[in-house]
Amino acid sequence: MTGTTATPVLEVEDLRVRLRTPRGPAHVVNGLSYSVGAGETVAVVGESGSGKSVSVLALLGLLPARVATVTGRALLQGEDLLAMAPERLRQVRGPGAGMVFQDPMTSLNPVLSIGRQLVEGIRAHTDMDKAAARRRAADLLGEVGLPDPAGTLDRYPHELSGGMRQRVIIAIALSNSPALLIADEATTALDVTVQAQIIDLVEGLQAERGMGVVWITHDLGVVAGIADRVLVMYGGRCVEDGTVDDVLERPSHPYTRGLLGALPDLAQPAVDGVVPDLATVPGVPPAPTDLPEGCVFWPRCPVRGDARCETEQPPLAVIGSADVALPHRAATWCTEGGAR
Amino acid sequence: MSGEVLVSARGLEVHFPTGGRGFRKAPDGVLRAVDGVDLDIVRGETLGLVGESGCGKSTLGNALLRLVPSTGGSISFGGTDITGLQGRRLKELRRRAGMVFQDPFASLDPRRTVAQTVSEPLEVHGLRKGRDKAARVAELLELVGLDPAVAGRYPHEFSGGQRQRVGIARALAGEPDFLVCDEAIASLDVSVQAQVLNLLRRLQRQLGLTLLFISHDLSAVRHISDRIAVMYLGRVVEIGPADAVGTDPQMPYTQALLSAVPLPHPKLERERKRIVLTGDVPSAAAVPSGCRFRTRCPYVFEPCDDVDPALQPVGAPGQQAACHLHGVVGTPATAPEGVTATP
Amino acid sequence: MTGAPVPPPDAPVAGQGDAKGTSPGPTTLRPARPRWRETLGLLARNPTAAVASLVLIGIVLMTIFDETLAPQGPSEVSVEDRLQSPSWAHPFGTDDLGRDILSRVILGAGVSLRVGFLAVGIALVIGTLIGLLAGYYGRWVDDVLMRVMDMLFAFPAVLLAIAILAVRGAGSGNTALAIGIVYIPIFARVTRASVLGVREEVYVRASRSVGASDFRLLTRHVLPNAAPPIIVQTSISLAFAVLAEAALSFLGLGTQPPNPSWGLMLAEGRGFIDIAWWLAFFPGMAIFLTVLCFNLLGDGLRDVLDPRQRTLMAGSGR
């Protein structure tokens, strides 16, 4: 499914990740497919254990081969990441795709200066000399909005605040002008005002460079602000996807509805002066070693509107109009109003 | 909800001496985590305390419970001054005021069973013995929505949400009047957060608790609180009824904070005008003179440099904000302590 | 830039949903297992530690039943039988006074182990107490106590032991005391370091918020959670204590003849190495084996008691 007519920057087809655990095989990602076009932001939403982080680690070959079995295809500008030789993958990681992780403190090496960490990345993928690389590094730091770029090069991570560190990490991710930026819970550890700054920054950089962005988060508010397209993950599968308006304003899958209902609404907390209880989804997500046979959400589903829910896994099928560029799809037997 | 004030603070200060070594130079070697807070918490209400990291809200909560020593000002509980409380009296306070901690994985002793953890207040204060104790533990577990049969288990066998419930059960064991929830939902998944928020509201109604709900999550605070107080760099900069502060904030920091909270409504998100603050929060060891928010405020003007704003009534009834935009009120840096500039 | 760690598959979660009775689903809690039983189970899975433990248990049993097991008394002198090589009558041979070496090794075990346990016992109790107080209360208490420990620690161990023995006189009991005193600082340091970490844990603060007294916090929360490194240190120190006793006896300061002691036997056997190797060999092997087993047990315990390693190990086979 492509959002634009041009070749997508990233095209993931039927990604599956199985981890070997002492408790048996864990099916952490089960058949994930999506694509990201140039200049497009795709948000992958889910709670802990949904497989969202593992899916991108798998894409970039960051899962230990001993325990992880990855199948499927992931075409980055036409080349399959999952079929690449390790050497080629290493070449691709900087210029092809840049990655930003959640915790700014542990993503940076505490004993190396900022400059060294940036320069390391730049020189690994280009043949600039040290001085040229340093100039480029300073430019990048300026681009991500750090106040004193040249001075920051010589500072150490612990001297910077969380927001500043995250900017540095974005600079490192962008240092080789990648076509794709992957942000994994990149703003979760930051204060809300700093989060707003970082989101603004990424949006600006994306517009400037025409990058595709995959934004992984559990925060539906962030998704609403930044995404063109949304994928909701549960139990390793995509249970709903579509445009951000479709998924957040007209959620179809009971899990998505549960997730939205559980959010305290800042915009409208009270109804007739009374603050209602939050709608909760009882229970806990399934363990990847022990996934249910039928619909992956069945054990917790409040709807259960179809006999097939328990035994047959519903495919991701189009809801509403199929003619639009990006149809709204959900993997459920029960849409609003009962069984399909 | 009666008008009786249960917990009160006047000029509360919690300052930590800093070593002076290292990257951040502290001009007077003091980290002003809480820097002069006046606060009244009414019996039966839920007061939400919001702010970003480093604003001192957790320290304030701990100081009110005397878990962290205050270095200035006074605290009173139930009409009695508890600032210097020691020994038996302090222990009595511990029974009447409890805390729910942020990290459900760290707040339970991994070597003690759930029953042992929940019954600790009962043992410490000699409230129940033997079979009565076990019965009370079962009662508390049911109260927070757990099966009493799990009492013999160890914390590592539970999920985060369940552990947090155990923590709440422990906090309630001594039948406290006052509960401080210090980022009690921050470490939980979204759907579990909702469960715990509902639980806290139900418990408050059922048991008539007074809650101080500390969180950086504005949506959650707005949902659960009767009144909201906003903190910045150790001071309360705005306080008032939840609706008033949530819809019509009077202090620029609160406005920026609210505008920065992402809402799960794409249309609203596209249309809203966000106030993006420049720069970073100053260090609590180097608090700006005058209004401490002036280094990032979009509306900064003359008096802000010099006069430290005091909370003044503004906006809805019961609402107060510390901002010169509503009239210059506060302590000038150049004048001797305590003199208020004429508005 | 380092890659993010692989998120582990979901930890086993209690079957009940987060609200009583609302979660359908058959998963039930594993049967509850007290931590110490789980510890023993995990230890059993480590082959070297398991074997070491069995050997040590054997040695301890041997010590308890030493008089029954030893074919002869330790001081049964028999001049005709002197310096006989190992044979059926004397599996370990005889020494220069005709005494059965096997019997002396068995009985010597008792001496070595008793001195070892007594010494470590002294060091453990006093050292742990000092470390607990220093680590928990900090500031001047910490300064004073640890400076004293530093002074003790600065003395070369053997020299200190010799000095103590010079003052108190030789013999097994005083040897145990000397070794014990020498080992106090290490226990104090290990305990203090562990306590410093545990003291900051949220659950300690939580118990304090509930009104628990310092005493309660120390005994029920701090010490149990600070224990693992102390336990490991105990095992390792037992190894060293046995070795130290042997060394001191070898030097003539520890156990006095005619009492059997492995160290003493080594010393006595040294002169006969070229003509009767068995005099020194068997006591030497005994020392080696015991020290080795204590060390292996300590290593095994260290792995099992480290919470992170433990989760990895505990996850399997359940």
C-alpha cells in the first residue's frame, strides 16, 4: 500500500520476528506491512509488548542473530534490508536510515565528547578529513537548534539537558542525510514543552529534506500532531491503519477505541459538569509466547460480536471506501454495528 | 467537601547545598528545589500539582510528608505545626499521611510478600494482630481490586499495574486522611493508567481521602483534580480550580504548558496555535532574579527583571497567578525583603 | 551510537487481570516459591557449584564424625611403622612418628574448618555490623568507622595475624581470633557498599513513609537486600581462612603439635618431600580441595544472587 505514487522510501512486507526464549518461541512481530513515502510521517502506535520497537530494530538488523529470526522483506529505496550482507547493511545504516532512540542519556557515549560522536558517524560514511567533518558536525548542531554549535562539540553528554541531548542524537541520525528517519519513543522521556520543541524540529527538518519518518510511540496525542498515517499494533500485528483522521476520529478496531477511550481528555474532561470514569481495557496484553488462536484481542475484547472472533484470525481488510489513496483498514470481524 | 484546611505550608523552602564542583557553577552553592511555597490543601479535595522535571513538585510532596527535611518555612497538618516534629508524634503523622510512589517495580521490597508489604503499617503502628491483621490485608487487597488469594506472592510475579495497586493498598492500611501520589501513574501503560486513575477516584470518594496528585501529565491531572497548582523552578506560579486553570490559564508558563500537551484529535492539533518556549529551564542552583520564568517568557517586560512576582487573585474565583501582566506585585530584588512594590 | 537493547519478551504475569474477575483467560500464577528455595534450585543447576557444595558437605560431615571415621587416633605413635608409603593398612601412609596420615587428615579437617568458621564468624558479625552502621548512617559515623577499618586493612594480613598471636600466644583459638580480626575490614567494606545501594531504594523510603523505625528498616529491608554480596564474601573468606590457618600453622604460630592441622602437617612434611612425598601431599591436597570448593561455591552464589543474572536463569525451564 503506497501513500504516494512515487517509489516509497521504505516498504515493509509481511515482517515477522520470532525470538527464541527459554519459555519457547516468542512471536513478537506477526506479519507487519506498511510503506513510507518521501516527506511522509507514519506513526506506529502500541503499548509495551506490542512489538513496535522490535519491528524497527529488526529492520536495521539490530537484533542479535542468535535469538532472532526475521522473515519478510523491507525495501529501503528499493534494496531489501533483510537480505543484505552485514557489510552493506552497515553502509546503509547512516545514509539510508537514521535512528533516534528513547533515552537520550544512554544513547550517547558518556565518555566521548559530542564532537567525537558526531564526527565518528560522519567519517564512517564519507571520506572527509577530521577538520571538514568537524565543520559539518557544527553545521548539523546548528540545524537542530543548539545555541552554541561550535562550543557544544567539545562538551560531554552529561553537560547537556535532556532536550539538548535528544537534539544531538537527531543531529547524529541526520548526519548522513538519510532518506528515512526512525524515531523510537524519541520524546517520551522529555518534558512536554521540550517535546513540543523536538516535534517541531523534526517536522521542520522533514519538510526541508523530504525525509520519510517512522515515528514509534504510545502517545496518541503526539501521533495526532505529527502523523500522516497511523498503524496500531497489538500482539505483534497491525490491527488498524489508515490516515490519522480515519484512525483517531473514526476508530474501528475495539482495541483502538479502547485506547482512545482510556485517555483523559484535556480538551473536554467533563460532560455536564461530571467527569466520567475513563473507559478501561481490562486485563493485560498477551505474552508473545502465548498468543491466542483467533483474533489477537479476543481475550480482552468487550465487543466480541462475531462467532469467528475466538477461532479465526481476522485479516486486515478495508473499511469504508476502497477508492481513496489510503484506505482505512482494520483487522477485526466486528465493526461498529456488529459483525461484518 | 468542607472548607477545613488539612495540610498547609507557609514559605516552605527545601534547599540542598551543592558541592560547587563540576559543570554547573552554583553561584551561592545552593540548589533551590522548593523556594518559598504557600499552599493550602482542603480536606476532601484532590489538588493536582503539575510542572516539568526539576520544578520541585516531588520534593514538595516529600517535604509535606516530612520525608525530606525542609530548610525554611513551616508545614502544618490538621491544624498542628509539624515542621519540627520528632519521635512518637512524627510516627503518628506517618499513619495519617501516606504516599504512593512512582515506580511500581522499585517501591515494593522484592524479598517481602504482598501480605508482608501491605501489613507493614499495621505492624509498625500496632493496629492489628494475628488473624485480624490477615483479615485487614485481605480487605485492603479487595479494596484496590486485587484477589486476596495473591497475598502470599512476591512482587516480581505481578504486572506494573498490579504492583501499583499493592502500593496503594499499603498506603491505605493505616487509614490515612491524606495521600500524596507522586507520579503514581507515570510508569504505567496507557490503559493501565486509566485503571489506576479510576481506582484513585473511587477510593477518594469511598474513603473521604484528601489527595495531592503530583504529575507531569496535564491530562491526567485535569481529569482527577478539583484544583490545580502549577510549579516552576521551586515556586507555585498558578493555582486555582481545575476548570479555570485548564481552560483559562493566567500565567504564560501555564499557557505554554497547556498548549504543548498533544491532544489525540488531529483536527484540533492542526488548528491550534502552539506557544513554543525558547531555551531550557534554568538550573535550580542559578535561579533568575525577579521572575524566574523571565528567561523563557514570550511576554517578558520591564518589571520582570527586578520584581519577584507574588501570587495574586486573577481570573476565576479562587484562581491566582504570579505574573506582572496582571499588575506588578511582588518582592523587588533591589528593595529590602518583604517590601511589596505598589501595583 | 549503540543500538537499543532488545526488549525481553513479556515477563510472566499473574493470571488475574488488573481488576478482579474482569479478565477471562486461564493463565494461573506459578506456585509460590520462597526466594531461598529458588536460590538453592538455581544453584543446583550450576554443575561446578553443585559438585563443590556436595564436596563441602562431605567435608563437613567428615568433620562432625571425625572420631568415628578416623581409623586411628591422631597421636598414636608407632615407631616401627614410620614413613610407610600408602598401603591398604595406611591409605595415606604414615609420617615420621608412625602416625596414620589418613586419620590425621580427617581429624585435621576439624581443626581447619573450625578455625575457618570461627574466624569468618567473628569477621562476619563484627564487620557486617560496622558496615551496616557506616553505610546506613553515613557522615561522621561512616568516616570514623571506615577510617578505623582502613587502618586495619592497611596492615599486611599475615603480619597483623602474627602480631595478634604474639600478644595472645599461639594455638587454634587465638588463630581463629587473629584471622577473624584481619578479615573484619573486608566484610565491613562489602557490607557498606551494598548498604549504600540498598539505602537509596524506593522501597526503603516507602517503608519509612509508613512509619517504620530505623531498626525495622535495617533488619527487615536493608540487611536482607544487602545480603547477597556478604554471602558471597563469606564463602570466599572461608577459603582464605582455611588457607590462612594453614599458613600460620606452617609458620609454627597456629595450631601447636601434636594437634593435627593441615598446615602443620605440611610444615612437618616439608623436610621429607624427597623421601616420603605423602607426608606433605595429602594435607596439601586437602587444603587445595577445600579452598577450591569454597571458591567455586562463592562464584556460583554470586551468579545466582545477582538479580539480573538471576532473572535470566530463573526464566528458563518454567
